[in-house]
Amino acid sequence: MAIKRYLAMTAAEIAGNPALPSEIAWMACQFSPYSTGLSNLPAALPQDSLLILNDFTPIQGHDPSVVGAQLRQCVDTLKCCGMLLDFQRPDVEETAELTAFLANALPCPVIVSEHYAKGLECPVFLSPLPHHVPLSEYLAPWQGRDIWLDIAPDGETITLSEEKAAIAPLSPGELCEGGHLEEKLHCHYKAELMEDSARFTLWRTAEDLDALLEDAEGLGVKAAVGLYQEIG
């Protein structure tokens, strides 16, 4: 069975698109700055959509029972296929406690970001594969778990000098064209020699992402999630 690819869409993107993708994700429920619950809960979604809760607004005194009740009602009413806890602020005790609570409280699969998935028996959501790391090596620590993968047509630079190797992300405006295909890493690259260093630029095209997911399926990855505005 081919990996499902969920496209994360905002309310405006959903409302402005008369022909929605077959798999969509709601981007996103957030912690309310005015109450102990959530804000930006969807009023309507196609059946079997993926619901996302992120921590763009930090958790601070929010009540797990209130959050759980809101999400449970949303999942039941809209018939969502799953709940993605896309928590990207690591080492927050409140977030860890809420994650453990929701993983057992919701009536659907709960997928948890790598920052909080250890010790839980739930699917794990991994950040986009670094361009310089082989996929099998990246997935190895999570073998035996259902793995979901964040995907993005992003890029990075590796600058090598006598002292060190410095890795930095590319901004979207810097993404490149042309270059050479690196099949094992599922990316394109180009190299530049400077006076005292060498700079490698790596990025992924739509075709690279297709190849990456084909490889990922053979390694047990169950699904992928990307931004509609980037890959839709």
C-alpha cells in the first residue's frame, strides 16, 4: 500500500480550494491565549482528515481534561482519521504530561513528534530528513514503531574548512535549480570552491521527494505530512 501523503492546509487554503487533495490535515489547533483549552478548532473538514495540534503558542497552564474533551469532540464529530501532536518545543514538562494524557484519551491514532514520543507506544512523527543523512540511518532509532515523516522541498549548505564542517538551512528564496542528482540521499547538490573552504548546497525537488517516499515505504514509514503551500 502506498504511503499516504497528507497536505497540511489552513482554513483559508481549504476555503479557497474547490478541489481539495485526497488527504488533508488541519493546520492547526493551538493553545488558547485566553483560556485553558484550545483555539482554532475546525468547524468542518472532509471525513478522514488529519487533525494537527501544535505548540506555536506555548503551553502554559492549559488543562489536559479540557484540551482532551475539545479534541475528542472534534475527532468524533468530523470523523478524523488521526491526531498529530506536532510539538516542536522540546523538554517542556507540561507538554510531556499532556502528550501522555492525549495518547491514551483520544478515540483515534495519536501521532507524536519525536521530541515527546520516547516512552510512549504511539506512532512517531519525525522532522524532515537531513540532506546529508541516509534514510535508513535516520529511521534506525525508531524501528519497531509506526513512523510518520515530515517532508519539505527544503535545502541546506555544508561548508567545509580545515577547522570544522558547518551546516545551515537554506531559506526558501535560496532554493536552487539544476545541480547533480545524489540518488542515495534523495537530493540534488552543487559544490563551490572558495579560498579557504568548500561549500556544498543540497536541496530536494518534487521528484526527489517522490523517490524518498518510495524508499521510505520499503523501510516501514506509514505516512508523510507536508505543507500544502510548499508541495501542494
